[in-house]
Amino acid sequence: MTTIYLVRHAHSTYSTDEQARPLSEQGRDDAEQLTTLFDGITLDYIYASPYRRAIETVQPLAEKSGLVIQETEAVQERLLAPGELPDFRQAVRYVWNHPDENPYGGESNVTAQRRIVLEIKRLLEHHQNQTIVIGTHGNIMVLLMQYFDPAYGYDFWNTLKMPAVYKMTFKAKTFLQIEEMCHHD
């Protein structure tokens, strides 16, 4: 069995600098809290998008597990547009409704999904019977989940929390299931 935990980054302070946007204070607290979800779970590797908010979200977990975060651009957020958009949500809805189009100059759903699916297949190849964590982003994460289970889509993305953790399990390279990891208060 190979287990992949997808971690959507915690709340970040909004800025137009996608790359360097840090977590907010709330986000940092939530990232610390996330480590409790992994109590008793032995992790083998932690990967993350090179975007600062994704790295900062899995940083406390990496420290607790004694692992070094491996950055991989293949799991960074889908580029919706090179510049600012007047209406971000409307643009996201449009690209989800037209999977092979992106009139805003960024990646279409199809392109972004292909990128992350190839990376996951590569990771499954390299990490058989291991447990890995991937610090990533909402849109690209849901595109990955949708590839394995079409029930995940725009509506699901719209309700996705920050941070959020979903566990995907595979037997060899065969997808078994996706489940949400929740805090047991």
C-alpha cells in the first residue's frame, strides 16, 4: 500500500506575489495544529510546491518527522492568469466548466491536471509501499482528486478548507480511495 497525503496550504496573507506569499498568523497556528493529524503515522517523504505558503504549511510536520521538504514545481498551483484578474472566482468557475480552455492566459484544467497526474504517477513509481505528504494548493489538488474520482470538482473546491488534508491510498499503482483527514476534537 502506498499512501499519499495531500495537504492544501493554510490561510495566507493575500498578495499578488504568488511565489512569496506567506502564511497569515492564523495559517501558522493551523500549520502547527496539522501535525496532530499525523500522530502515530510514520512518514517517509514530504514534497511541496515551491510556493512559500505550501512550504510553510508542511514545515512543522517536516520538523516533527525529521524530514527535509523536497520542492517540486509539478504540484504548484495552477496558473490561472499571468496578471491580476478582475474576478478570480468567476475565472475559476469558467475554467472548471470548460476544462480544455483558459481564456485568461494560464493553464487549462486539462493541462494542469495532466501535470499533477504525471507527477503522482512518478511518485507512485518511486515510493511503493511508502507514506508521503504533498504540500500543495486547492485548485491543483482538486484536479488531481477529480482524475481519480469525478465526484470532486468545482463545487467541492468551493467548500475546501484551508488547510485541508486528504488521504489517497493505492495498492501498487491502483487507486483505492480518497478520504478526508479530520481533527478529532
